[in-house]
Amino acid sequence: MADAAAPQGMEVTIVACVGPRETREWVVRLPAPATLRDALLACEDPAVQALLGDDGAPAENGIAAGIWGRSAGLDAPVAHLDRVEVYRPLKVDPKVARRERFARQGARTTGLFARQRPGGKAGY
């Protein structure tokens, strides 16, 4: 005999970064054996649907998705109360951005040498 308090299916939270410094969150209910693709298709928001093609495959814009901060394929299984995250592609490689920032600022105003104690030795 099934418990009346047991949930039918499972709930999954979907979090998508739709713009710079802007995230949105949705909770969807899915049948028990579900995948990451099923969770994204269940979210009816246009921002998430624009990330997927008509056949449920990722669109050409190179999106990535994950579960609890770990990158996963669209066929990865999701569990009850999982957090599905949709990531936007990076516009600039962080290593390149750091190199450019270092070239602009110079060696003396970055890293360990940015704040030197008055009267202290160089490098401390």
C-alpha cells in the first residue's frame, strides 16, 4: 500500500543565467525516471526554450548544462530536488583577460605588490 504523503514524480529546480548578473529560477515536476533534457523541456519559459532546438538538442549557441555545479550531458539522469543549471558561454577567456589587465596596469600595481606597507622592503 502506497503512502498518501509520497510525492507523485519528482521536483527539479532549474536555474538559468539569462543575462549578465541576471538569473532566473523555476521549479518543475517530472515523472520519476527523467533526464536533464526532460527537465529543460518541461520548463516552458522562452529563455530556456530558446537555448534548445526544436528537437530538444542544444542549439548552435554552445550552451552547457549541469547538475549541482557539475557539467553534465543532456542524457544525464536527474533525481528528486536536484538543481539543474544552464550556463552561458564565456565571452572572454579568463586567462586572456588577466594577461590584458596585467599589461595595462603594469607589474608594480598588481598581485602581492599592489599594497606595500610604508617603509617596507620591496616584495613584502
